[in-house]
Amino acid sequence: MARLSDLSVIIVTYHGDSLLANCLESLFKVYGEAASGMEIVVVDNGNDDSTRELCGKYGCVKDLSAPGNLGFA
């Protein structure tokens, strides 16, 4: 049986801080403390919004910053 620690969630965003906030809040609401055992990676496509601050709010979220908008592929 799979454990939440075996789960990786990758979120790609570009100027989507309000959507990212809702997404992260939902993950932690549904999975509670178990969400901190998941690998949650946010790919920041050169944002100049509050994406980094949102990732910092959740200590277990990794923020990978791209130099610019590389797209979703």
C-alpha cells in the first residue's frame, strides 16, 4: 500500500499566487499533518508575485525558481 511519503505533487505556476494559495491550502486541509510527509514542489516560472512567500509559509514545500517563464512542458 502506498504511503503519503511516497507521493510527489508538482505544481507549475506563473503569476498564479492566488490559485497556488488555494491549492496548497486544499492539500493541507485534506491531508492534514500527513501532507508534510509528501514531496510538494512548486516550479516558479519567473514570477514576481507572492509565490515564494506562499512556499515559505509551508516549510515542507520546495520552491524551484526558473529564470523566466519556461511553460508547462
